[in-house]
Amino acid sequence: MAVWSLWSLLLWEALLPMVIASAQVQGQVGGSALLVADHPPGFQVREAIWRSLWPSEELLATFFRGSPETLYHSRFLGRAQLHTNLSLELRPLESGDSGNFSVLLVDKQGRARTQTLQLKVYDAVPRPVVKVFIAVSGDAQPPKTCHVFLSCRAPNTSDITYSWRREGTVDLDMEPAGLFTDGQVLSVSLGPGDKGVAYSCIVSNPVSWDLATVTPWESCHRQAAPGRASYKDVLLVVVPVSLLLILAGLSAWHWGPWSGKKKKDVCADEVDQETESPLV
């Protein structure tokens, strides 16, 4: 009888016009997501069907004659719970759980309503790594001014946003003119009055965030110490050497085949000359 009711509802969904609503739900790997079965006041639900539509179409949960059922063979088996208000909770979430879902509701008067929901599951944002690159201004030891490039990266993540703030100030957001590479690199100039100033890189996605804080003036003093190369000095050596190696490789690739061809042509000419010389 339950199987017959299920097929009847599916046929009802295919043939009858319904009010369609949509919603977006976000969740974090290891957490939970609540897919709410929304219906207007006075809509007394008699039967309900929850399905996964994408990436694969699967039956997840049903409600017939006051009895909920979630033991259907799907990738959510053992992780789906149907609440008394017919909302579906999924937990613990996995990275492959993102997709589209639908719920079909039928009230006691036979009216049907379909709602579609889109679930997006994100990984928890890891703590970012901030590196400080310094270009010492002049030969002053320690420097009177110091230009700082702060590079921020959150490893093994996607769909994240980078932002910076200067700690201890009212205006926490940094000017866009000093930001590069989609906010991953921040450029600032420091003076002796900025010795205790700290900068924080904040990485976030819709469900989580984390930050790392550095005090760049300390790196300015370390870079100015005798016998330590600055970021600019390293570039002055690495860039020219890299260009020479690239040019040498291109030259060898370009002239190598022609050199072999010249040798082959010379040998062929010598053979022709020996062939054409009269015998004495």
C-alpha cells in the first residue's frame, strides 16, 4: 500500500500544476544542514516526499499516514532525519553532498506543492599563512622607512575571500589601492611610529573564517641586519639568471636542428665532389 501511495504522489507531481518555491542552504563539512519544508498557513500536510535531484536522483525520505520513513538506499542512508515539521536534516555533511533537492507536499484537500532547495557544502577554512617581504629604503641601518608586501594564502581551499585589517584602528578595512591578487597581497609603508602596528589577514567562506596576524616592523629590523639579503637583492640576482637560462634554452632549441642540417649538407657536398671527380 505504501508503494502504491508513493507512485501516486510521483504521478501527481508529474501531472498537476503546483506552486514552486526555491531556497538556498549552506553547510560545513562535518556539520549539519536543515532543509526546511516550507508551506503557507492553513496547508495541513497529509503526505510528503523528499528527493535528491542532482547530481543523482534518489529517494531520501517519505511521510505517509503519519509515519516517516528514511531508510531508502541513497548516499544519505543513515545521515537523514525527518523532523515532525517534515523538514529534512542531513548530518554529518560530506564534501560531495552539494546538490539540488525537492520536497513534494500534499495537503488533506489534495492540493500539491513542490519546493526546490540548493545545498552548498563548504570545507572549514584553515588558518592562513602570512609571509612578509621587505624592500629596505636607502642604506640606513635600521631603516627609517620600510615598504612592506604581506602575502596571505590559505592552503588547499577554494571559494574563499581574502581581506585585511590594521589592528588597533577604528577603520578596519584596508584601502583597495594597496591590495593585489584578489586581496591576497597587501602593500603598506611603515615608519618608526609603526613599530607595534599589526596587520591581520582574514580568510572566509560563507560558513567559516580564520585569521593570522603579523607585526611587519620586526621583519624590517631583521632584514636590515648585516649579512642578510633583502627581498630586492634576491630578485636582482634571481631574475637576470633566470632570463639567461631561458634565452640559452631557446637558442639551443632554435639552432640545434639547423646545425645538424648544415653538417649533413656539408657531408653530402663532399660525397658529390668525390663522385664527380674524374679517375686518373
